[in-house]
Amino acid sequence: MHLVTDSITEQIYRIIKEKILLTDLKMGEQINPRELASEFNVSVMPVRDALRRLVNEGLVVNKARVGFFVRSFTRREIQDIMEVRRLYELYCLDQYFHELDREKLREILNACRETETLSRRHFDELDEAIHELIITASHNDYLIESYHNVKNQIIICRHLDRDRMEVAHGEHIRLLEAILEGKKEKAVDILRSHINRVAEAIL
């Protein structure tokens, strides 16, 4: 694979990060910098720089004299991540229900309904857009930033739930419909059940 010259390290970082978030690189899997350097037709230095950045973000671990590995999460850590997700998303949906961008949510709902064959990438894009809109409805920069600090881990947990994509897609549609109908309590219940089912599926 050849990369354009614009910020080689940044491109490698984004490619590896996407593979981790989509769980194409599995938890605990070793990452060989030299193999990646050969694949990207670059020196090993920008690959190592990209991996160090991912170490700082908590997605990769660097084991002394062994190498780089995709970070593994224990059952307890996954439970904690899902609890944090509940706290943020349910709070924002409940407290900032009337601040939600209805126009964008309606666009997402239409895109959900128009999807006949659902690819994983398209589902991920819609999923990301829905949950991001719920958080940003708070207009609270501190809350949004703190959510984003654990967002990568939340995304990984979502992708561990691969078998429920069609079911989760239906849950998203019902959630969006409840919001657009102005039914806050129903929307909160749907979101809570949705997150709980994701947790049950991956634990």
C-alpha cells in the first residue's frame, strides 16, 4: 500500500486506529511495525510514531522487549466503559432533549429507512452520528471533551457487538422516531435498553 506524502505518520495512525476501532485488529493481537512499514512502503519510524500515539490514547500497549499489541479489555473494564456510556448518553438525552438537532436527526432517520442493504461501514456512520448528536446537544464543552476521552473505548465495545447490527439498526430507528415525536421518556427507555443489550451481547 502506498501513501501520499502529506503527513505519513498521521495517515498510518488513522489507518491503524480504524482497524482497531472496527476490531479488524483484535484485542491482544501483536502489531509488527516492520511489517506495516513494508506494507505502506515507508521507513519504520513513522509507523512507530503512529503506534506511540495510539499508546497514549489507550488503544495500544507497548510491552518492553516484546513489542506493540492492541490493548485488551477485561470483563470489568468493559462493564465500566458501558456504565460510563450509560451515564453520558442517558443524561444528555434526558437533560438536553429539547436541544437535540431535529433537522439532522430527521436526515439520519431518512437515511436509516432508505437503507435496503446495510453495510457495516454505513451502519457505523449512522450509529456514530446519532450518539454524537445526543452528546453535543449539551453544548457543554467540558462534558463533550470528557466523553471524547473515552469515546474510542466505547466504539470498540460497540464493534464487539457485530451480530446485532440489524437489530441495533431497528433500535436506532425507534429511538429517532421517539425523539422526533417529542416522547422523551420513551426515547430514554429505548436508549437505555439499546445500551443494555449491547452490554449483554459483549459480556
